[in-house]
Amino acid sequence: MPRPHTPAAVTSWSVARGVLVGAAEALPGISGGTVALVTGVYETAVTGAGHTLTAVRLLATGRDRAAARAAARAELRRVRWSVVVPLLLGMVPGLLVTVRFVAPLLDEHPAPLYALFLGMTAAALVVPVRMAGPRWSAPEVAGAVAVAAVVFLLVGLPPQHLTPSYPVVLVAAAVAACALALPGTSGSFLLLTFGLYQPTLAALNERDWAYVAVFVAGIALGLGAFVKALQWLLEHRRRGTLVLLSGVMAGALRALWPWQDDDRGLLAPDGQVGLAAALGVVGAAVVLGLVAAERRARRRRAAAP
């Protein structure tokens, strides 16, 4: 007889997923959205954020306060808080621990670690492809390929060196927030492109709260402008959205190629090739294992009384 999932088990798994998402967002090239997809929480997170933003808007703009509060409560009841709250609680320590201890390793061992991430992200492509469903039409394939080509070119743009003034930080954080919500794209990678990755890490490690406050405000603005559109697409154009997200993830693999020059030009494998290949296989195996575990968990939840 299937073993039912207890609330404590569900909460623990949601916290663990949050840790993984937060850790991914701290690393350039790794997408928290991809991790959310692999662990089965992506749509829950996006739709939950959309309902929360709608509730905030209703409270801020409603002329009839009683009606606005009632409508806002109705929106908030549509959020799966049993998943979202533990997820958020896990993201914070995942992000901070990775910023402190894991991110510096990329400077010391870039090729093997990026190979690990490349294997993980490539294997994660099976998730949106399966979610979109079988028998893609020719226009769907063409759309995914076109999106992949555009993203491939964008992630190959050389890094810039912007001055980290507060207006620049606000706009850059808003753009990075859009990447945070998209599987395959990395907010940290965009910050690296803007030349703001290291200043942001330094602000977190040195507790520069003014910088952090501006950065968080930018994240909030970016998510507010983007998440509602993404929520609508997932609810009303789910298959087409997943097809295009598959293209985004495929094109973004370029950012994870382990051998690149300082301007992100692709180079032939050179040094630590064996270790990089082995870690790529390990990364793919870990993700496929997570995908299989999530599918088994869903089946158990569906079979539980």
C-alpha cells in the first residue's frame, strides 16, 4: 500500500527545494527556475507569486476597502502556502551559504564546476519537454529553435563594467529578476554581464544594507512586471509557453560551456577534460534522479487517501 506523504515530509521537501533554488540563483549560469522545474515547484511558485501580486494591487488601488480586502483574501487563498512558505524559508540560507562558501570555488576550479552545471541543466531539459507533451508540431519546433538561437546569442555577449550606482543597481536587479523567473536563465549570470555580480556579493558579505535594499527593490519591481504575464501564459497558453521555455533552456546552455575566454568566446576543451566530463555525467545523473524522485512522490501523493 503506498505510503502517504505527511505534512511534515511535504514541508521538509519544500524547504529542501528552496535551499536548492536559492543556491542555484547565487551561481552565474545556473537557473533557480530550472531547479524549480526539476523539483516540481515551478508552476506553484509562479502562480503563487502572481496571486500575491494581484492581492497587493487590489489592496493598494481598491476604492471600496472592504471589497478590496475580500478580493485580496480570495487571491491569497489560491496560493499553496504549504509549499510556498517553506520554499522561501529554504531559499534564504541556500543563497547565503552558497554566496559565502560555494561561489568562490568557481574562480578556483571553473571548468569542472561549469561542466557539472552543464550536465545538470542539459538533463533538466527533459522536464519542460515532457510537461509540454508529445508530438510537437513543426511551428512549435521552429519556435523553440528560434528562441534557443536568440538566447544563445544573448548569453554570448561580453561582460560590461557598469558603475554600481543605486539607479543602475535598481534596473539591473529588475532585469535579473525576470531571469530568476525563467528556467534556463540565471539572474547571477546577467549580473555578471552587467559587471555587478562581484559588487553584489561584496554587499551581501559586508552587510551593505543600503545596496541590498536597492537591489531587493529592483527584484520586486522586476518580478511585479514579469510574473503576472508568465502566470497568465502558464494558465492559458501552457503548452506553447513550455515549448518556448524549452528553447530558452537549450540556448542558455552556451553560458555553461566550461572553456570560454574573458569575452565569452567559446574555446576547445583544454585542461581537466576528463574531470569535467565525469562531473558533467554526474550532474546529469543527479538531475535525472531528482526528476524520477519527484515523479514517484507525485504518484504517491495521488494514490494517498
